[in-house]
Amino acid sequence: MLKKLFDLKYFIAVFIMLELLSFSLLDRYFSSLKREHLTESAERLRTEYRAVFNSYSLLSRTLFSEAISRPDIIEIFKDAYPADETKRKLIRGRLFRKTNPIFQKLKQEDFKLLQFHLPDGTSFLRVHKPDEFGDNLSGFRYSVKLVNTEKRYIEGFEQGRIYSGFRFIFPLAYKDLHIGSVETAISFNGLRKEMEKLFPSDYLLIVKQDSVLKKIFKDEQTRYMKSDISNEYMYEISEMGTDADKRRHLQKEILQTIAGRTKDKISEDIKNEKIFAIYAKAGKVGSGHYVVSFLPVKNFDGTTGAYIISFEKDTTITEYERNYYIILILATLLLLALLTFAYVRKLNENSLRTLNERLQALINGSPLSIVIIDTDGNLLLWNPAAEKTFGWTKEEVLGRPLPIVPDNKKEEHTDFRQKALRGESIKSWETVRKRKDGSMVPVALSTAPMHDEKGNVAAIMGIIEDITERKQAEKDMVSAKQMLEDITDGITESILLLSKDFKVVWANKASLKQTGLSIKELVGNYCYKATHARECPCEPPEDPCPVCKLMETGNPTIEEHIHYDKNGERLFVEVSAYPVKDGSGKIVQFVHIAKDITERKRLEQEREKLIHELKSAVDEVKTLSGLLPICSSCKKIRDDKGYWNQIEVYIRKHSEAEFTHSICPECAKKIYPEYYDRIFGEEE
């Protein structure tokens, strides 16, 4: 029956399918070769860097033990920390005279600095720049702080005040007393020159831009320029001259080429501190193809401070690409020749067997289950992927009805077969099928009819994809969503998720209670309509909108607001607004949390009213109280400053009372006897 299927249309379809599959397999194979080659190149850069860095590490250790940690140098430096500035100046001069010859020898080995630090991290002497000292390095030189805290040798990369350096820092001690530290360092230029002597590549250093701007002296920042591949990094110009300019020009052109194609991918890999490599072609200045490798360089604190980039001329990937196109063309010609030969020879048995073998190889290599049944429902083809997915071998199933259909899906299977016999296809229908052990597996099923030379359906092809992992992922997502809803529904504050045009995308139960709206009335509505009955967003100063403020500043905000429920009842609320960002850091939505503070506001108002009433009452009552020291003779009263006051003066000061003066009969009789009888006699 299969022989009838090989008409011209089927040949063309098979040719296109095989051609696409050949293209896919070849592309996958050669892509894997390229990836392996690029991975090897990136790892080779790591090895090259470590080899040269370790050689400088060994050299610096040797120089320290034989030249820098000599007793005569320690004897000079031991008194620097406790000394005053005058004495430090003398010590600094003596130390410079002793160590400058050592530094001159270090320079011959491409070391760029020799610096002594006090225990508190202060730069005591830069032998390479003796006039620059006294600045405390602990604030931005983690290495200096670490050595003087833990009193142990460390080595690695770090940005300094003058340049980026690969540093070797040693603690110094005098009779078990820590007296400071000393460091040597090589610039990237020195490291680069040594690497280029040993390995067939050019090298470039890019460093963190914020580190350059914060740490490097202003007059030294001219040696850095913005990079083309990442906005967070800058090129370091490590040397000058015509040859250096040409090399930088070529490197910059190569980086611009790859940045034009894959800048986002490069920036992402650099941001994630990955080691990686990219294939690039040089343009106007240079010629040929390059593998550009990127190696992250860690600071002493474990963060990435720079990337070393290598440029290695490469013909391997070019050779891969040439072989890829040659094999693809040959495979296409061979496939076309075989199919043409089979068609011309009227399905010659030998040609058919050859074609079947090739087709079988493609089917056997497919990761998806491929089955073919005849019009009666019996299996004609069962590939290895089907064996792996369902458990039956082809010997167990060929020539028999399809065993993977569970009892509750028999009707569905019959319906699909009838549709295929009518010439209809099914694409990615999600259902379940049965394994040999009786367990069920979720699948996506696609079917298509296969026609003979007369156009009649002669067989049915099915492609079955195991979607167990996808279904589990969907289930996990639903569970996570339900968990989030359960959590937010248990929160008493109103929570709204808003789009950038202020529409409610999602709301928790508390928001329904607070607004008095149903979920249908709230979701899809504008927040200012739902909570303010307004036709436009809230406007300050009367209605300060925290979401508007968040959009302006990019920072979370909190504002006190007045909301209105469905019935127009006023609610005092404390609204918090938070941004929701996508993977690129762009704000795409807002979280709006409204806490009902109406009761708190009512209590605050009652408290203010009470305070006002109490204050008014206190103002109306002004009385004297306590013990008053009064003279037993003249009746004057002593105040709290020790002065004696007439009783009427004291009372007037300390109360609201006022005095009018008169005279009692007893005093009148005593003081004015001549008038007493005249005044008081009549009264008597």
C-alpha cells in the first residue's frame, strides 16, 4: 500500500521535509561545533590570564621576601604610624631613598607602583609618585583595608586612584607588631605585553564606569573612553603610539561589528558576569575573522570590576561554515538526485529501499513520536521516540491496532481517524494517551492524511509530542497564582494592580469591600472613577496622586487621600504606590495599596477637640496653690526668686484678682484716731 503513496506530489513533500530536516540537523551539528570552539577559546583566555598573573605573583613574592621586607626597611618604616607629621616626613624621605632603587628594578619587570600603607589604610609613600601621600585608601580600596585588618597576603584586581591594577599586597610586621602594608602592582598594559609574548592574541581591558568616575584621579580619567558593547564599562587606553592606535582601531571596529549584531546579548552576559566568546569579522582596517573572548576579572570583594577581552585570529569557524555549505549543497543534490531517480524508475524497488532507509533514519532521529496507520487503523510505522515515550517496541505493535488509546478516548480516536480519511488534518490537539505500564501521558497530537497517486487517502500520519513537563509547569503556575490570590485576599488593605493608564487590572477582596463595587465593576475601570467618582486622574494639591508621583520619580510613595465608596461615603485612606518592572527594569504596572484610616482620623479629630476644650478651660481658671512663705510680721510673701513682695503685688501676679484700697476700722482707729470717730462713729 505504501508504494501507491510515492507520486510526484509526495516526492516534493518528502524532498522539502528531508531538506528542512537536513538543514536543521546540519545547523545543529555545526552550531554545536561553533559553541564548543568558542567555549574552548573563552577557557583558553582564562588559562592565559592565570598563567601570566601567577608568574607576576611569584615574582612579586620573591621581590618582597628578598628586597622589600629587609630588616633595614622594616626598621625605618616601623615608627611611621605613631610619628607626628614632621617625623613622618623624615621617615618618608629615608624610606624613599631605600626603596626607589628597588622600584626602578621593578619597573624593568613592568611593575607600575610600590606603595606603603599605614595600619589605618593611609597612603604613607607612593615610591612611584612620592609627592602624593596622606590620602586614606580604606574607604575605596577594599584590599588595603582587608590586608591591614586580617594581616595576610592577598592578590588580585582592583581600581586605584591612578589606574586599574593587578595588585600584590603584603602585611608588614616588626617583632610581631603589625606596622602597615606594602603593595606592588602591574598595569594591564604590562600584563597584556607579557600575554602577547606568549600567546597569539591581542588583549583589551574594559573596567566598570562607576569605579573609574569614583576612584580615579580626575587628571587620570582621560585614559578611559566609553565602550561600544556595554554602557556600564569603559575602555582603558593602556599605551600610546601609532601601533597602539592601529590596534585599538582594529579592536574597536571588531567590537562595533559584534555590538551591532548582538549588543543586548553581550550586555546581558556581561551583566551576569559570564565568561563567553563571540565570532566576528574585521572590516576596513584589518582582515580575516576573529574569536573575541570575554573574561570577567573579580575585585577583592568578589564583585566583577573589569573584563579582559582577547582578539584571536581564527580560521576554524570559517572552515566550519565552508564545510557546512558544501555538505548542505551536496546533501541537497544527493537528496534531489535520489528522489528524482526513484520517480523516474517508477518506484524501482532498490531506489525505494534506499529512500525508505534515508527516510527511516530521519524518522528514527526525530525527538517526537511518529506513527503511521493504514485506513483500517493498523500500525505501519512506530519510531524509536514512540518506543521511548510509550514503552512498546515496534515488534510488539506493527500490524496491530494502535495500543496507546485509553478506553475513554476510543471515540475521540475514531473521530480523528474519520476526519483524516475525509482529508482533514488536526494540529496540536491536547489529549492523553496510555503507556505500556498503564500510566497516562499528556500529549499534543497532530494528524495528516497521506494520499496515493489517485488522490485517495492511503494512510494516516500522526506526530505525538509528550507535554508532561509543559502541563506540570502550567499546573505549578496555576497553583502559584492561587496562592498569591489566597494571600492577598487575606490582607485587609485594598490592593489594586494598575496599568500605566490607571486602569484596574486586578483587585483583592478587601478592595471590593472598601469601594462597595463588584469585581466586574472594579476590574477594567479607572482607579480615579472607582475611588473618587472623577473623570480624570487626581491632581495636587487637593488630591495628590501617589501613582502620578511614582511615575515622576520612579520611587515608591505614600500619600494620605480621601476615597469615596459606591454610596458616596467618605473614607480617609493612606495610599502606598509601588512600581512593577519588567526584565529590562522598565515600569509596566503599579501596585496601589489603600489602608482605611477613617477611624484613626476620627480619633485624631476628637483628640484635637478635647485638647482645645481642656486648654480653654485651663485658660479660664488661674488659681494659687501650695505653701506660701509669708512674713509673720509685715505679711510680705517671698517669691520663687527669693524676693519679698507686698501681698497684693504677689497675688496680682499669680492670679486674676485685682485690688482696690480701703482701710479697716481697727487700722483707722490705730493710725488715724483723730478721724476715727468722725468716720466710723456715725456707722456705729
